[in-house]
Amino acid sequence: MKHHRVDVVVVGGGHAGVEAALICDHYKIKTLLITMDPSAIGRMSCNPAIGGLAKGQMVREIDVLGGQMAATTDSSGIQFKILNKKKGRAVWSPRAQVDKRCYEKLVLEKIKKSSVEIITGEVVSLLYKKNRVAGVTLRSLEQIYSKTVILTAGTFLSGTIHIGERKINAGRMGEERAEGLTQHLESAGFKSGRLKTGTPPRLNRKSINWSKADLSLGDTNPVPFSYSTKTFNPTNEPCHTLYSNDESHQIIKKNRDRSPMFSGDIGGVGPRYCPSIEDKVFKFPDRDSHLLFLEPEWTNSDQIYLNGFSTSLPEETQIESLRVIPGLENVDFFRPGYAIEYDFFPPSQLKNTLETKDVSGLFFAGQMNGTSGYEEAAAQGLVCGINASLKVLGKEQLVLTRDSSYIGVMIDDLITKDTLEPYRMFTSRAEFRLALRYSNTPDRLLEKAVECGSIRKSLEDLLLSVIKQKQNMREGLGGSMAPDEIKKITHLKHSAPAKDVLKRNEVSIWDLPKRYLEYPPEHPAWLVNDTIYDVESDIKYEGYIKRCIVEMRSLRKNEKIKLQNDLNYGAIPGLSSEAIEKLSTIKPENLGQAMRVSGITPSDMAVLAIHAVKESVSRGTT
Amino acid sequence: MENQTIVSQATPFGYSSIAVIRLSGEHAFLFASGLANISTPRKHLESVLLPIFDEGGKRIDSGIFTFFKNPRSYTGEDVVEISCHGNPLIVKMILNHSLFLGARLAEPGEYTKRAFLNGKMSLSQAESVGALIASKSKNAIYYNNKNIEGASTESINTIKEGLISALSAIEYELDISEEEDTLHKTVSNVVKILNNNNLLCRSLISSFDAGVAYSSGFRVVIIGRPNVGKSTLMNALVGLNRSIVSDAAGTTRDTVTHDLIIDGYPITMIDTAGVREVYDNIEAEGVQRTTCEMGRADIVLSLYSHDTKPVDNIDVKKQINVYNKADLHKNKKLSGSDICISALHGTGLEKLNKALMAALLDVGSFSGDVFINTERQKQSVMSCESSILKSLALLKKENPVVEIVAYEIKTAIGSLDSFLGKTTTDDILNKVFSSFCVGK
Ligand SMILES: Nc1nc2c(ncn2[C@@H]2O[C@H](COP(=O)(O)OP(=O)(O)O)[C@@H](O)[C@H]2O)c(=O)[nH]1
Ligand SMILES: [Mg+2]
């Protein structure tokens, strides 16, 4: 038995674990990835897609912060599309249909190319030195010593799969679940809870009558996720759509009692935003159809993912209710849909660095923290990896603020809000949404990435030139346009700065004279488009963005007022008892965080603000 | 520092039968015992008659001491209220003795500020208390009381709920729906909700103006056909020559107001242009004013005389019919509640005063809903309204940018949050509390 002593142990090889391990390797610290099944590293266990509303923006953020998800998606995507094109430029969200097998293969290659060491095993407990983590113990009783540990256990902790009345103990279909780690963490003082999520059936391509389905294609000018992607010519494989019908809803209703959600077999709380088909049928009784997507799981795949039909009904009910839908009359499954229940650890036990508050050097990422989605998991894995590395190297931690990124919003939400259902990113969670566009990610995050050293030099140089390019263009647009130039594109009689002309509704940046749109030849065509489009957004939204900046400032002011970790909230006169309880468990790091804790009332805030300001005055730290 | 015991007179300055002095803070009980020179500790809600001494030990008065144990008091701290004789000199001596014992004089609004900080009331409740103290009429007190219980908070919450539902419809489009053809329906739905809430804001804003009127006094409007003697009556009541009294019908073209005190109540008396069937052009505007004044009035005095019939078909809440020029013709068929006077000779005015006050003090039926009391509250609702209007303008465009609409609606909700005290900064707090008068 090898005697291990490493800098960081990453437990789990899912999307969080992969990002964590690879970024630790980037910092050149000794990294060990422990997984129960090395063949499942980087697996996309649910839908064959990456990005989408709000998630697409996060994938770009992962890219700028040095993560791998964006580039791998660009190389494994089979259909790319910007969502929300008609609804406003700040909420444009890139999404890709991905070849799952290809994605998994590319991830494994990256890990193998790195110095990350992989071992197969199941972590059952942690080792400690005082209130620091010191390593892990495997089921084989092997002990591994490590300065830091990142737990990314996904749905594996005491996972239970439900298909109708059938219950299977598993982490994912066909994969063993992890036992014992929850109990260990509980005995170490962590609180845990139970959540559930679901997945739809996988259909056999050959059993579908494709002529009855509608075609849905990607964009003809696809935009990649990663800034390191140069030329970009992905395939544009079609997806298809179908609608469920009343007949199939009747079958679902008839068998409702056999769904563990309704029979009471599942105690965990499911996500409201991704309801099962039985949920949808009951919650929207006046809708006689729901949209279903037929998505290939990989190129030329026979396995088709039925997006929109997540369910835990018995297999025969799933089949019966689908076979009444035109196009699915003869449908066969590779695998039925199922629901899975798993343990999670309410993330209010974490700092804004994703390190646990009580055990130094221990980090949690992904579904363990009550989130759902590959992108959310990857982002947390990345932040954990960066911070574990910085900790090992004795450097200052990376903290992402709400005004910098969706990732910052997510982490702040996780640590301050009650987790009542799996957390998924939405654009509406970001109060500064107008300023958090996928196209201005470098402007928001490059400085941070450089500061903490997580970004590769080549990418840093490219992004610096993108930011410079935008500055030049903005400056150039301050220059005046001649009246005859203006006359061609809008009815303004006198000369005016190009910027003002561009602000008019009917004018697009592409209408302006070429001299305003010059760009460096080394930038790929898609990036040029991206840049120009973003400059246009900045100018068109200028007034709103200025308002956002004012709001950001006042937020930052509260963020600067620190609250002591050992603050005795019970001793502050005037705080409500709920506030005392919430604040004592969450121990917010600053006033801004405290303000966002669920259940804190305005008068609690006033009391706390006065107390905090008084404290900092008497400490002389204002 | 924050909990230093404070003291002040809770009742208005000047001679009165009773004055109330209030102590609040950690040492309130101790200082009260010092004033009365006793040593037994007192219980919550205990009320006792005790002698009161000055700092030299000389007895100056006796009064009722009522003890309130924290947190079950107005401020949430220990509080003692002392009712003594309403003699400014006695009050001054008691305050001096309290200061000698270690209390300090309360700053304006400090009691309410402490109540707010101790979680006893929300910011808008606190503001209502401020308005309560400043309000002079029974009606205002009634509505301010309603506010303390959160009625204005409730109506703001109604608007907020509407805005949240509009916002969530939009967010659904932005965050969930990947279909593009539902946008149109959502937009028309949102427009409906916004229009509705815009109206609610409007009515709250106008209630501010009504609220100010109520807080500053009752409104009594005199109406009647031209030449019935309205201006004469007003002058008689006011005791001043403020209106033009003339023989030509319709000289009082506009409304004339005068403030007076009857039985200690502030009353705004309004003389209107005459109401008649055929208006001439010059008076048209004045007549419209009359209708408007009647709408805002607490009481309408409807004048008639032997040669003019009472104005009928006027829809008012409270009306007193007054038969004038009784010196010329006695009205034989005077109906029960009508008052018979001669404005010119000043007869029957006593009786009219009595009837007026009885009716006023009975007015509890302000037809509007809820008040907003302070300029700050009004500003919040107004900026909410303006964000709603901006959203509506954006939604009128051909391809509305709904994410900007969402931003405006969020701003509107933010304005309401500031009404409810959520986004309060210290600056606002300080301003709110310093506009209160001493005592509460
Ligand atoms: N004899 C008598 N004349 C009155 C009385 N009240 C008013 N008048 C006269 O009626 C005329 C019209 O009065 P005025 O107050 O201008 O009526 P208005 O048009 O209703 O305001 C004046 O000449 C008054 O002197 C009253 O009680 N007795
Ligand atoms: Mg007159």
C-alpha cells in the first residue's frame, strides 16, 4: 500500500471534481483525484447539453477564470445556439447540444495529460489536526494525508433511485452509492438534508417516427464558449420537438399514486423549475400539452434524451403514456426516467470561498451544496480548486462578488439563503444582470483571474487585447459623424458623436462607417463579432449601466463593514429572535451578507447596521 | 451611550390641567424613585400616587407614576410616566431634578427612534407616530392609528405584490421559457397589471394631500345659492372681514378660506361661489371649485333662506342645513335638524357652533382608504409610479426590451421597499427621526 502525502485531495470525478483537480494542477500543487469509478470521470449524467439561460454566462466565466468546461464544450458540441435572442441583449445565453461520449473522452484526456493522480476508492471519513483537515480515509482503510480536501460527491451520498415503487440504492443509474461519509460529516458537526432530482427516459432512435416531429436547429453563425477557441465550425445536428397530449396526461393522472413523489416515498424536496411531468400535469391542469425535446446523446446516437419528461413513474406507465403521442407510438426505452434522492449539506456552513466555516482546509462543491446542473457544479469546483491551491501556497483567497459574476451571485446566495430546493442559476438572481453579459466576461473577471493566477498567460494576453480593443472602439465612437454620413442611417440633421447616433433605436453598430469598427487581425471572426456587439450593448444601455454602477457602489459599502466571526448576536438589543438564530448560525462575514440572509427584517438590519458601525468606530477601523 | 436614560415632557408646553413627563432607559425606574424619594422596586404596569420632590428635597407636587418594564413598553426599554399638575414651573423643576439624577433631555423623536431600533415598530409605523403627534384633529388621529397598525404598509404591499407578479411574468420569459411566441401574451398581461398598480399609486399619492389636510384640521364648506348670505355667515363666524359682501349675485367668484379655532379644534372654513342652475362664464371655474371643495369637506353648511330653496341633489357625506335671514322671515316649517340663524345679526350662531362641533367630532368616515403621512413616503410612492410609467412606455414599443422593463419594475419595487424601511440608510433614518417633535 502506497503511503500518500499530497497537497489536495479531490473527492469525486464529476464536473466539480474535474475542474477542481485540473486547476489545482495548473497551480502545480500535488493533486490526487479519488473516484469510485474512473471510467465515469467527466460524465454528463443528465441532459446532453451545456449552457443555456444564465448557465451559458457561467460557462464563459469558468473559461476566463481558467476552467476547462468551455473549451471542452466547444470541441464536443454538435449544435450551438444563443437563447433569448429576441428578449434583450443582457440575457442572451449561449447553449450547446453536446456529444456526451466525446465530452467525457476529452475530459479524461485532459486529466491524463495533467499531473493529477487518480485512484479508485470510496472516502468514508476525514482526518483532522485540531480544526484543520489533514486527509481522508478510504473504505479500504487506507489513509491519505493532505493539506486540503475538496468534497464533490454529487448525488452519491446515500443516493436512492426511485422508479415507481422500485427503490434502488445507487449514486447514478448503474453506479454504486457512497455510504458513511454523511454520517461521518454529521458526527463532525455538519448539518445535512435531503434533496431530490430527476431525469427523463432515454429512447431508442429507431423506435421513433421522426416524420411526426418538428425540426429544431442551432444558429448558422455559432458562437463558442471559450476565448481560446480560434476557428469555429461545429456541426449543426438537429434536435426535434414533440408535444405531449391529453390522452397521455390522463394516463399519468391515473397512475399518479404510483409516483413516489405523490405516494410519499420521496421525502427530499425537488426543484420547482425542473418539475417532473407528473408535477406539470397536476400543477397546470388546463394545459393539454407540454413541449418535449428529442435530443441525441451523441453524434449518430441511438440513445435519445427526452427533455421535458423527467419522471419517477413506473416504467410501464412511462411507456404507456408516451405511446399515445403521435411519433412515439412504438417507442422503446434504453432506460426509464427516474428520481434520485441524495444527501446535501446546507451551504450556509460555508464561507464565501467555499471553504467550510468550521474545518479549515475543507471545501465543498457541487450537488453536495444543494445545487443542480453541470455548470453550477463546475463553477464551484473551480473556485474550490483555486482557493485550496491558494491556501496551500499561502496566498490570499479568491472571493467573487455579486457584481462581478453569476458565480459570485451563486456563492453569495448559497451561503446566505435557505436552500429549500436544488439551486439553479437564473439571470434574475443577479441584481446587476444588465452588466453581467456573456460578452463582457473578460471585462468583469480578467483582473481577478490574473490576480489569483488561475488563468494561462496566452489567454490572459488575448483577453487583455480584447479589453483594449473595446476601449479603443468606445473612444472612437465619441468622434463626430458628418451630417451626410448620418443622413444615410437615421433622420438627424446636424453632425453628432457616433455614440449618440448609435443610441437611437433604429441604428445598429453595423450601420456605422467602417472606421469605427476596425479590429486587430489576429482576433478570430467570432470574437470580432462578439466584441463589436458588446461595445454596442455598452452604449445602448449606457444610462442603465450607470444606474447599476451606483447601486453596486452602495452594495460594496455594506460589504466593507465587517462583522466579527464571534459576534454575540443575542447580546445586541433589539434584534428579533429569528434574526439572532439565523445570524448566529450563518455568521455573515459582513453587513452586506447579513442583509441578504433569509428572514432578516428591515428593523433587524437597522439595528445591526448601527451596532456594526458603532463597533467599527470604537475599534477605529472605519 | 444609546441606552442612556432620557426624559422629557410628553404633553404640550403651557398651562394645562395635567402634564405628563416620561423617562425611558436603563435607569428610568431608579430616577423615578429618586424623584419620589422611595426605595421599593416597582412592578410592570404598577400605577401609584407619589409625592414629587426637587433636588433639594423640597416637596413640589404629587403625581401618578406608571411603571413599564422592558420590553413591554413603548420604547422597549424601562419606562416611567409621571402625570403631574400642568404648571410649566413644576414641570421644569421635575425635569431639572431628573437631569440632576443623571438623565438627559430627549432629542426630537428619540422615543420613537428607540422604539424602532428595539423592534417595536416598522419605519413607516414610526413615521405615523410622528404624524400622530403633530396631528390636530380626531380624524387624523383615527387614520394615523390605523397606520400604526400597518394599514399603509398593507396597501403598499398590495402594490408590491402586483409588481412582483408582473416582474415574475417577465422573468419567466427571460429565465425559463425557451419558446419565443409567448412573449406577446406576456407583454399584454404585464401592461394590464402595471396600469392597475399605477392607479393604486396615484390614489395613494393623492391621499397624501388629503392626509395633510386632515392632519391640519377639519374642513367646513359653506354652500348655497347666490346671495343667500354665505359670505356674511363666514364673516360672522370668523369675526373678521375677509370676504367681499355684496348685493350683486355671484361676486364671490373663487373660494375664500379662513382658519379658526372652535372649541380648541382647528377648522378651515371655506366660502364658495354660489351654486345655481345657470352658470355664467366668469363663475364657471368657481363653481367647479365648489364641487371640488365639497368633495374634500368634513362638513358642508348648506344655506337657504325664505326666497331661496336649499341646494338639493348634492351628494355629500355630512351636511347641516342652515336657514338664514331669520330676522326677515321666520321659517314656520323648519325641519327637525335644520338650524335657524341670522348671519347679519349674529343670532343662532351659538347653536350652529354646537351642531357643527357635534357633527365634526362624529366624523369617522373618511371615504378614502389609507393615508401616507410624510414627504418621504410620498416620494417613495412617486418614484415607484415613475418607474411604472417608464416600464409602460418601454412596453409600448414594437419590440420591447423586456430585460429593461424588468429592471424598471425592480426599481419600482425598490422604491416601495424604501417606503417599508427595507433599504433604509442612516441618512434617511436620521432625517425621519429629527422631524419628530420632542416627547415621542
Ligand atoms: N336681513 C338679512 N340680510 C342678510 C343676512 N345674511 C346676509 N344678508 C344680506 O344678503 C346679501 C348677500 O349676502 P352675501 O353674504 O354676499 O351672500 P352670498 O352670495 O351667499 O355670499 C347681503 O346684502 C347681506 O347683507 C341675514 O341674516 N339677514
Ligand atoms: Mg359671497
